[in-house]
Amino acid sequence: MATRVQYVVVDDLADHNFATLAAALRPYLAAARRLPKSTTRKADNRTADPKPSTIRRWWATNPDALALHAFQERGQIPHQVKAAFHAAHQS
């Protein structure tokens, strides 16, 4: 399956370089097909993780919850901490 990527050609190409690029891309553009606009998905905010600062604030105020790792102000938040945060904040 092909990967979908979009590119923007910058205006700083000289005219002869742009013509060369356009000529090189012409066979690919002729064989390409346009995708419908509905194929791009918008982010679903309901399933997005909260900001790391929100999880860290909760982590700092609940250090004993479920025997969590020692609080860290920096670095990656452990998976167990994220899981405990989500469990504590389920609707």
C-alpha cells in the first residue's frame, strides 16, 4: 500500500530548475489519481491523551496511588502512570 504524502514546492527554484522538476514529475502526475477530500481524518479530541503536564500534576499529588513509580519532573512518563491516570479519570 502506498504512503500518502503531500509536498509543497518552495518558490526559490530558479525557472530552469522548476521546468526540469516539472518535466521529471509529469509522468508520475499523469498516472496519479486524486483522492477525495473525505479521506483525511481529523483528530478526535475525545480519544486524545491529556497533556503530559496534566498527568504529571496528578502524578505529583498522588504518589502512593497503586504504588506508582517515583515522581519525575522530566523524561518519559511510565506506561503504568498513564494507565493509573486514565483509570482514575474514567467517566
